Amino acid sequence: MTDVVTEKPRRGRPPVSDEQRRRQRLDLSRHAVRLFAEQGVAATSGEQIAQAAGVSERTFWRYFPHKESCVEPLLTKMVEAFCVVVRAWPRELELIDHLREAYSPLLDAASDEDIEAVLAVVRLTHGEQALRAAYLMLRERAEDALADVLAERAGLPRDAIEVRVQAAAMSAVLKVATDDVARSAADGVTRETLEGHREQIAAALRGLSQML
Amino acid sequence: MTDVVTEKPRRGRPPVSDEQRRRQRLDLSRHAVRLFAEQGVAATSGEQIAQAAGVSERTFWRYFPHKESCVEPLLTKMVEAFCVVVRAWPRELELIDHLREAYSPLLDAASDEDIEAVLAVVRLTHGEQALRAAYLMLRERAEDALADVLAERAGLPRDAIEVRVQAAAMSAVLKVATDDVARSAADGVTRETLEGHREQIAAALRGLSQML
DNA sequence: CGCTTAATGGCAGATGGTGCCAATAAATGT
DNA sequence: ACATTTATTGGCACCATCTGCCATTAAGCG
């Protein structure tokens, strides 16, 4: 009865906090992305990234299983932002209207630098196949999260076919819109660009409804 | 004026035909997939695949840029089959109805072995991340082809936002349906399973229209 | 059979990535 | 202060992935 949350009279050095680890990954991620953009993925070695971030190559490979997954921390920020918005989607509102309401505050929350970096990565994924593959894998993970939210809203199991189709379609729309905004924001991202992004999504969702 | 199709009084050994090359790739692909399924991707080395197919490791790497791209020839068969159907989609018919008409004959055309192999690969992509990434990349290439067809139908440029959204959404639907049929056909594929697949797609497309 | 060109195979080498172990860092107990 | 315990780090050896280079072989043609 005493092990509801198993007792842990911890003894040695405690593991670093998840927060700390996240920061470290993000730091490595920034260096990696900068180098990727400057000289290409293929021409950037793991050793180089490690050196730029001031850790040994060995620990670098402990933080990232593959070179391309260096983009993950940055991109995750983006998809998580979207998941937060979707999760807050009130039942009585149209998705488009909810986006208009909830998206702007979210943009204020993220730092301009991060937004710029994320868009840079998305642009990179077009020339660099390895990065594109990593990007698509990440989007599929996001799709699962989206499916969870949609399932809860609809009161259906998360692997119901309707739920998965809707999640996949929404995710696909978001992908197109994101690629588009990244392309059009090639030099400098403005508030107008981002609001354009929101409208892009809205228009795309509207377009979906005309499909059949 | 004499170089409309540059004159080629060919001299030495002629390059192998594209057909021949395609066959070779497909053969390597089959061996690779079998090994992947038997012992996992990570545990299967390029040397092993080459040996199984009876070529040197060096030439194996000439046929495939990465180990995971061994699944490409098989999967391409699948997406090309779908593209053919879409291309033949008459303007006056609903897509669902067209699928019902055109899909069955197509199933007869492909060999049972190949269909089985394709589904096996799709199943593999769920446990093997590297394969999943390759799969998603291929699907995106197929999405482009789909966009071309849709653009022509709609009389819009191929990079119009509506076209790309529609292509992305259709592709996403097809992905869900394909994953589902692969899972449900885990042991032995029957004609019922495949017709189920077609209905799966139809239902999914119908579901899409209810999205908003 | 010589000539020309394409495909192949073998070998060296750089990079990606992992397992193992010693060294160090951060906590607690005495 | 010091020993003890545990987590992280770095160094090293090692296998796999993939490429460049060159010699060899194969396939056509006069």
C-alpha cells in the first residue's frame, strides 16, 4: 500500500531535469540548423556540430540518434503550438473562427527568433531530402496528437477511421499551408506574413469542404 | 538545325535499357524486403542484400542510394497504380464511382505476389522508422503527381493552393486507408480485403466532405 | 579480331553511429 | 572533510554506410 508513488530515498547524483535536457537539445539544435543552412546537411559532420556547441562528439550522438533529428526540437515547437490551439478548440465554435481568435496570442508568445528558425528549417527541408524525411516523420507524430484531440471531441475511439481520416486531412492542409508561408517568408517574417498563414489555413480548410 | 534529337551514331557497348535496369532494381528490392521482414532493417547489411541478389556490394550501392530506398521499386508500383486510376478519372463522374469502376480491373493486372509484397512493406513501415520515412517521402512524390492530374482537371496551375490542398488531403486519405488495409490483411490477402480497401477509400473520401 | 563505351567489382577512405570503460560531477551519509 | 553512490561525460575501438577511383570485364560494331 505504500508504493502508490514508489518511495525513492535517492542516493547518488540525480538525473538532470527534463527541462535541462530539453534546453541542451535545443541549443545543439540551433547550432546544427545554422550549420545545415550555411553548408548543407551532407557537408556538416556530427563532430562539427558537437564542437560548435561545445560538447564531445560522443555526447552529441547521445542527444540525437541521427544527424537529421537535430531539427526535431525546433520543429516540435511548431506542431505543439498548433496542438495547443486545437486542444483549446471549444465545441460550439467553427474551427476557422477558433483559429482567428486563438492563433494571434500564440504568435506573441513565441520568440521572433524561434519562428524565424522554424521557417528556415521548413525551407531547408525542400532542398535537403534527409531533412524532409525527418520533417514528415514529425508531422505524422503530430497527426497522432491531433487524432487524440479530434477523437475526444467526437466521442470516438482514437483509431476510428473517421477520426484518423480527419486528422490526416487536417494535417495535410497544415503541411501545405506551412510550406507556403515558409516559402513566401523567405526574407524576413512580418506579422502580416503570419496572419496570412492563419488565413491560408482557413482558406485551405474551406477548400477541403468543397472536395467532393 | 541538325540537332533536334541529337544524332547518335552509337559506338561502344550500349547502356542497358531502362526496362532492364528497372527489373534489376525490382529484383534487389524483393530480396531486400524479404531480409528486412525476416531479421529487421538494422540487422540487414547492404552486403547481405547484394549477396542474396548475386551482385557485388559496390553495384548494389549503385542501384540504391540508401538501404531504405530498397522498398521504393515495390511501393512505386502501388502509387503508380493509383495515379493511373486517377488519370483516367472522367470529368463527369464522381471520384467514388470512378474508383468502384476502375479499381477492380487494376487489381487483376497486378500479380498477387506483388500485392502481397507491397502490403508486407507497408506493415513493416510501422515498426521500422527508417522505412516509414522512405515511405512518406515516396507518398509525397505521389502527391505531386496527383496534383498534376487535379490541376489539369480544374484548369488551374499545378501549384495553385486549392490544387495542392486537394492533392494533400486525398493523399492523406489514401495513406490512412492503405495503412488500414495492410494491417487487416496481416495474414493472407483475399479479394474481399482488396475490395474492402476500395470501399475504405470511398468511405474516407465521403468522410472528408463532412469535415467542416 | 580490334575498337569503343558501359557496367561491374575491388579497394581505400570518410562519415555515421554504438558499446564499453574510465573519469568526473553531483548529490547523500558518516 | 571524506567516502559512497549514481548520472553524465569523454575517449577509444569498432562495425556499417556510402563514395571515389581504377582495373577488369561485357557488349556492341566494322
